[in-house]
Amino acid sequence: MRVLSGSNINRRLWREFVASHPQGNVFQTPEFYDLSVYAEHVQPIAVAAIEGDEMVGILVAQLMTNGGVLASWLTARSIITGGPLARENKKEIFDVLVTEYKKELPSKTIYTEIRPIYPMEEMIGWKRVGHYNLVMRVDKSEEELWNGMHKERRRNVGQAERAGLTFRELKSVAEIQQVVELIEKTYKRKHVPIGYLNMFKKVQVILKEYAHFFGSFTVEGQMIAGQVRLCYKTLVYAWFAGSDEEYFKLRPNDFTMWNVIRWSREHGYKELDFGGGGEPGKEYGVRDYKLKYGCEIYNYGRYILVHRPITYWVASKTYALYHEMKGK
């Protein structure tokens, strides 16, 4: 078994392997790796296992940091979303991928976290922590989807419709930039750092049919909410979203989400992944909010491998203190 990394990996083999894998997802594709190159404070890592002329495993990770030199030292983490992927989920292939992956990691990396979007086998040597994923089946009738939502969500959608809000998929560069601005505004409001904004200039060019942008508009034509969704095989993944808090009384978030649900169904997708729902046993308002759309809850967990234990402890305490000071 040979191992290749980064630009040395054959893109055709890579693309075909992910597409054929039962848990294949957009985050493990060569396109997502290429896109991550353009994200600020993000360094993509990819390693592939090859047997003969065939690919049998892939691992795509994103090494992320925040801020300057000191902040970077305390925030350097590597995130593996939706992977690694191995043929028939063979342990020996996972071991080869992880071993080679560790060689690619910069020394400052504090920890690696696997974020599954499907059930996965236990990773020996990794700490599993409970973590919810919220997923909605959209291969139902529109009436079933509507009735599956909490009455508050339905009421808010009706309020938005009466206010004259309109929804559409976005194609123009100018409108996509408006979505990016709404995302930036939202993350600042929530005191969450984001290093992806400059990457969006390349999303349409690199991800192509995998990425879709949506917007909701007032009767005057002002965009007040936007979403970015990643679509791969039968799954729509909730990636980024933003909205203008000055217009919250018009209920743009519920209106946009409902219309994305409708769009997903109309375009033949089976599931809409709403993303994370926090840890079991802990209150989490975001989880409660998402469940009111009619999602099902799954404990796929997360898997953590700590590379620098002391720094990991310091960083964890610092992160908790930061959010306490921000009132989170």
C-alpha cells in the first residue's frame, strides 16, 4: 500500500473513490480540498492510500488557527469532517491514513477532531465524546414536511409571507457577496471567529454544482437573510447562514429555512443535515431551535486526538473564559 499527499494525489481516482464510498461526502472531495487553499488561516491536508492502481482510502483535514502569533499558538487545531474514508471501513487502511496524516501535521497543532456526518467505527486511541447531529428527511410530501415543523416555525413562515418576503436561489457574484456580508455580520454578532470569507470568491468556480446560495428579500428588494448549502449525492448540508437582525421581526430565518427545505425536496435530495446539536446532557438552544423544524437526532459523536496536552488544557480554559466574558 502506497500513500500520497496533497497535489500528488490523482484527482480522478480521488473523485471516483469518494463518489463510490457509501459515506462519501463533499468534505472529502478534491474540490473541497482545493477550495480550502483560499480560506484565511486554513491549511488543507490530504493523504490517500493506494493499492495497485486503485485508491482505497482518503483523509482530508483542515488545519485552522485564529488571529496573530499568540492566538495561533492557542487555537491551532485540525478538523476532519466526514472522514476519513476507507474501503469497506478496514481498520488497517484507517491506520495507514492516520499515521501518514500525523507526519503532515505542523508541530504547533494542538489536537485533531473528527466530525462524522454518518455513523462510523470507533477510532482506537482517539477519545470519543458524545455529540449530536440533526438531520431531516426531505423525501416526503410538502404537506408532511410542513406538518412536521413546530407550530411556532409555521407561524413565523406565515408571518414572513404576509410581509411579502420572497426567496430565490442566487447566481450572480454581487448577490453572493451580499450573502457573505450577512454571514460576516452574523458571526460578529455571535462573537464567533470566521476565516472563510475570502474563500467564497472561489466557491462557484471550484465547487460548482456542489454549492448553492439562497437569499430572502423584502418587498423593496433588500436581501435580509442568506444561506450557503453544500449538496452531494443525496445529502444537502447546512454550511453557512447569515441574516440582518434589523429585520428579525419579519422572521427571515424561518422563511429562508423552510424554502431551502422545499428546494431540497423539489431537487430530489433525501436528507438535509442541519449540522451539530451540541453534547448530550447539556442544554443547547441551537439544538432546540433546529429540532423545531422536524429534524431527527443522532449521536454520531466526535473523536479527538490530543497532540499537545498542556496547550490543549490551557486553550480549553481560555476558550471557556472568553465565551463567559462575552456572555455566551
